[in-house]
Amino acid sequence: MNNFLKRCFREILIIHKIRIILLLFILLFSVIVKGQTEADSKDISLTYPLYSQYLQNGLLVNPAFAGARGALSGFLSYRMQWMGIPDAPVFQTISLNAPMKNDRVGLGIMGQFMKYGVTRSKSIYASYSYNIKFGQGKLAFGLRGGVDLSNTDYTGIDLSDPGDPVFLENGKYILPNIGAGVYYYTNKLFAGVSVPQFLSYQKTGTNGVQAYHRFGNYSFLFTAGGLISFSDFLKFKPSLLLDYSPDKAKKLKQLDINGNFILADLLWVGGSWRTTEGVAVGIVQLQLNQQLMLGFSYDYPVGNMSSYSKGSVEFIVRYEFGSRISAANARYF
């Protein structure tokens, strides 16, 4: 009985700590944000990178993933979007995440570098997760904070009116943002929901930009999946990702239905169907040794974009430092 009471007391303390952390972030949120309740026609559309191999680095979509791999996990990706279209987006990502010694806390850091048209932008975010045992798995609460930096250089644009004041100065901003998420995972399934960015950005003048808060602009990212083992040699991992925004004209921004066959815990072959864009994705990944994974994906536009784009390609490298994760006893989530 005493041991049971002690465990209950510890869990109450954990929940209390989580509430304190969330309260601190809400207070920070209220300090840096000027609350607004209506959409502004001067909103700046945040270019949040679109990935096809996010399943190999959940930190891309949910800060609560930090530390879930059970080792110091490094991740690199390079994506060329909409090949064949001039000045199409190019995304590069680097991240690290790891659990701390007590395994309850996970930390992560991620840098994203984007180039599209005459705009160059960067995002640098740190993530924190707190894990508790829940049933047969772990329930993680995550927070992230960082800055978005953007620079739009108008000097290379041919203008019909060179004196247009909108294009006389380059558009630059450095603004903070925060996000949060919840993630549950076991050896057989995972599910999570996150809001990567609580803040929206809007123009205040010719080139001024400020952050503000509006619930309707949130992007809710829902992810879920499982593992079906047919044998030690063959496994199947179905999953989905849903991106939903309450008040946007296009509420369902993205819906991916994914499926990957895993052969001998070494070769991953599968694909995705992005229903909202009419894009078919082919994915091949190799777990070359106990720590190193390489991946390649190709997005083929089936819908209207097929007339303009040759598709998108993405390369990834993931390396697990240490020997706690091996191809013979792989972590699938």
C-alpha cells in the first residue's frame, strides 16, 4: 500500500510540474504577443516546410518527440520542391535530439533553412519534452521555442515601376515563436498532436512585420500509426498525418496516408498518398548498420501540378550516436 501511495504521489508531482511549465509558457506567450481576434489582410503566410520522410524524425512535426529515439539522434535532410518551376523552394534541415540521464526529459534542437524565389529564411528552435509511463508506453508533453528569420531581396526583380515604395527596401524580420505537442508511443503504435507555431505574422507598414496571436490561424498536426509484424523478416508500418487549421479557407491543409514495408529491419520500401494535393510519394530507406540510415523519396504530382512540375525529391541521413539502438532491435517510432 505504501509503495502504491508513493507512486501516486510521484505521478501527482509530475502532473503538477507539467502544469507549471505550461503556465510559464502561457505567461511568456502573453508577454510577447499583442492579442488580436480578427484576421488581418496583411497576414504573412508562414512557409512551413513540407516533408515526405518526417516519420524518421518526429521532431519535424512534434516537439514532444524529443528523446523518443532513446539515443542522441542526428538528422539531415535536403528537399527540392516542385522541380522544373523557376525559383521553386529548397529546404534543408539539421536536428539533434536525445533523452537525458533520467529518461523522463528529452531535449532537441533544429535548424531549417529555406530558399524560395527572392526570399531566404531560417528557423532555429529548441524543444523540451517530459515523459511519463502510461500503460504499455510513454506519454510525452513537448514545448518548443525559437525564432524565424526572413530576408527578401527585391534588387533582382525587374519592376514596371522602379519607384514603387513597397520594393525600395528589402523585407527583413526576426521574430519569436513557440509551439507545443503531445506524443504517445509504444513498441507497436504511436499517436500525437501538435501546434508547431502559436504566432502569426503580419505587416505593419511598408516593410515592418510583427507577431500576433489568433487561434484560427493555428495548424493542428495529427499523426498516428502502428506496426504489423508478419514475421521476423517482414513488417508493415501504416500511418497518417493530418494538418488542420480552424479558420483557414482550406481547413484541411494536408492529409498523408502512408505505408512502409520493412524487410529484415534493414530495407524500408513504401510510399504515401497526399490526398489534398494529388501527390504520390515513393520512399526507399536503408538501415546500413546499427546507427546509420539513408533515405530517398520522390513526390510525383498526379493532379494539376503535373503540367508544371517534375515532382519533388528529398534525401535524408539519420545517425544514432551510441549503441543503444541497433538494426537487430530497431525502434520503429
